[in-house]
Amino acid sequence: MKIILFLMFLVLFAISVGQANDHSACADPYFRHSEQSSEQLRIIAASCSDPAVSELFFNRAFHADLVAKAQSLARRRAHDLNSSRTDFRSYQTYITFVEALAPIWFPETSERARFLNHEYRRHGEIAELRLNGHHRLADRLE
């Protein structure tokens, strides 16, 4: 009996220590994520114990990297008026729209995180392909 109580104590202690290592943003996935750099988002993601929330912060970091890449390309190709910039702005608008409405569509955090992860993966891949000039391949994925 003492062994069972001791093991239960160890399990509860391990759970509380694991949760203590979580960043405060892990409990609230809408913790000013748009104000964080991609490096900060990756640090937050690495500290989250919930896999869906962790993946969400990794996806947001990837999104921030894509935005930085698009801005860099836009400065280098200021004279080039192609559809890549329009497509990327559509992607940014879509992600902003989905992030804003996800709490209404999915009140539960786990469902919301799964939905947002799916949308980030799907549309992020397409946006990256278009940004790199692979429009035909991106068209196949849409």
C-alpha cells in the first residue's frame, strides 16, 4: 500500500513539474503570438507539454519566417509585379481571418489547435511553393 501511495505521489509530482516548465503561452494559445519573433515562438513551442499547442506555435513560427522571406523577396524584386505577392497577401489575409474566427468556430482549445494546425500546414505549404515560384505544383495542391 505504501508503495502505491509513493508511486502516486511521484506521478503527481512529475505532472506538476512538467506543467511548471510550460511557458505561460501554452495555457493560452492566443498569448500575443503575433508580437513574438519566430525564435521566441519556437522556444514557447518547445516548452509546451500539449503536442497540439506545441505544433501550433511551431506553425506560427514557420508562418513568421514565411512573412519575413516574402518581405525580403519583395524588397529585392520591387520592380517585378508578379502574382506571387498577391498570392502571398491572400495567404496572410486567410491566416489572419482563420486565427480571428477559430475561437468562435472551435471554443475548445484542443479542437481549435487541431484546426489551426491543419490550416497552417496546408496553406503554408502552398504559400511557400508560390513564393518560390512553383505555381503549377501549388495549383495541384489547392
